[in-house]
Amino acid sequence: MNPQDFVHLHVHSHYSLLEALPSPKALVQRAKEQGMSAIALSDNGAMYGAVEFYQACEKEEIKPIIALDMYLAQNRMTDKRPRVDDKQHRIVLIALNDTGYKNLMKISSAGFLEGFYYKPRIDKEFLREHSEGLVALSGNMRGEIPATISVHNEPKARELVLEYQEIFGKENFFLELVHRPDNDQQVDMNEALKKLARETDCQMVVTKDSFYLDPDDREGYEAQLCIMRGRTLEEFRQTNTNDSDLSFGTPEEIIEYFKDVPEALENTKKIADWVDFTMDLGHNYLPIFPMPEGKTDEA
């Protein structure tokens, strides 16, 4: 596979608040430096960076892909009781077109306005109602399917693949292989997902799930997490067991690592090629409210 044909589909910016470092502009510039033709932005639960990201991509003549790394409630999104979502599931959603983009906005908004409980959440019922125009990836280790595999419930994992294929359409759901060669759990999970893909005839796709640009940015990333959790770096490093490299990486190293599943690499470009979306900028879509006589909206 040509390195220029690899597309990052799972990428976080500083709009994944206190969980990632790069600005959308910095992500796009790095993609440009690496000769990439497209890149996705998939922040945690929110789409604050979508317009800024889209404009940066336009400036650098790179295809923008609007995505969302969304939290899934264990049961109903309206359930808000202690410990109801101790282990929140995740799913990556990618907008293919204008309908998909509008559904992403509805999903993110509902997550905050109706489902918020520590994190913005939706449930599968809401997801099912707003799945048109979307491609879904199974997510990182916190995705529902990987989480099910990690407790050795393979029959349930197979059921979940069929369920997600039914929600999005078989052609629009992918098992996500994450490039984290220094994380033994992820290495084992990738092998389990390859096996599951063969058993269920499910497509696979490769991602990096990056939170910062360069390996040297790790300390800044850890400092962010400490701010969010109210801890010191010393406390964090005493208890943290996961020091995986979460940087942007290079296409060459990712392609080399996953050379045994070329179709999963090629699917990054296939999904990018499916995207046909133009953001309508420069127009005011705020609702119009009738003004009392003698008053203006500016006043």
C-alpha cells in the first residue's frame, strides 16, 4: 500500500477536552507533511472543532472527514444512577454526507442535553434512529465489542457484530484494529478481532487512535489528564499502568505493522473515498423570532 493512501480515521484534538493535545490545524498540517490526501477528526463526544478542522483542511487541500468518538450508555441514555456507567462503551461514527453530518450533530447534542451523566451519552435506540449516512468503527479497547472480548464472551461479541451490522448496514460497520504495538492488551485484542472478522464476515479497518503528535508530547498529555483528575504527575505515574505511545505515528510504520491484513489498511482509503460532504459555511441558520413592535434583534 502506498503510504499516501493511508487515512487516519480516529484522531483526537484539544477539543477532546483535557484528553488530547493538538489543535485541528496542527493535525491537518502533520497530515499534509506526511503527504496524506484526507484525515478525520473524531473528538470525544463533541464536535466543537468541526468547523475549524474543515477550514484547515480546505486551506491545505486535504479532504476533511467529520467524525465522533461517542460514548454509549450501558442501558438507556436517560438512566442516571450511581455506577450505572462505570465502564462506558465507545463507538466511532463517521459522516459520509450531509445527512450523516446532521445525524452526528443530533447525536452529540442529545448526548449532552438528554444523556449526560459524567460524559455525553446516547443509547442504541437513539443510534438506530440516527444511523443514516454514517459509517461506524467498533472503537478502541473501550468499544463494546472489544470490552466483550476482553471478558472472554466471544458468543456475545459475535452477536454484537451482527447487531451493529443491522444498525448501520453490513457495508458500513468495521472492526477497528488499533496500532499500539507497545501495548500487549491491544496486540492481543487485534488478533482476537481478526479472528472475529473471519467468523462473522465483518470488514476491518486500521486506526491509530492518536491523542498527541509526537512521542515526546507524552508528558504534556499526562499533565492534561492530571488536571482533569485533580492529581499530581507523581501520583499519576505511581498508579498508571498504561504508557502506550498515543502519538500520530507515520503511515509507513502503521502499514508495515499491519501488512498481514492489507484489506484493513486499504479500507481507510475506501471509507475516505465514500465521504461526499461539503460544509455550508457563511450562512446564518439561527432561528428567527418575532420582535416586539419597535424592537430589533440587535437591540
